[in-house]
Amino acid sequence: MTAAAQNVLPFENAAPTTRELVRAELAEGELHQSTVAKETGISEATLSLWLREEYDGDNARIERQLATWLETRRRRQAAKAALEAPEWV
């Protein structure tokens, strides 16, 4: 878990929510909401409302899409890290 993700956890032992994890990814500064929206197929307006907990639509659907995106992102990052040569090479 990233340092940013740890900063948004409400309780030390609580598992972070999808919303908290997406917020943490955005807080790291490498991503913009527009990028997340494009990669997930969610409109920028919907994503913004969902992140602010103001979305009146199908929140469960948005959460599923973002959870899938987070898992895919983690897998890509892990695969990329596995392919990188060690520093001693």
C-alpha cells in the first residue's frame, strides 16, 4: 500500500475502501482524474461526483469499475517491476 493510501485510512486496521484507494492514487500526483476516467470508461463528471460522495447514480457499478481498474493497475505495475533489471546488472 502506498504512503498516500495509508494517510486516508480512517482506522489503523480497517481495510481501505475503493474510494480511498482511488483518492490515494490521485494524491500521489502521477494521475489526473481525466486519465482515470478515460481508463475506466467513467465520465469525468461522474468520477468527480463519486469521489466527493455526491453521485446519485449506481454507486455500486462505479465502485466495481474502479476496483477492477485498481487491480489491473496493480498487476501492470507488478509486471513492470518484475521485468526491470536489478541495479547490480
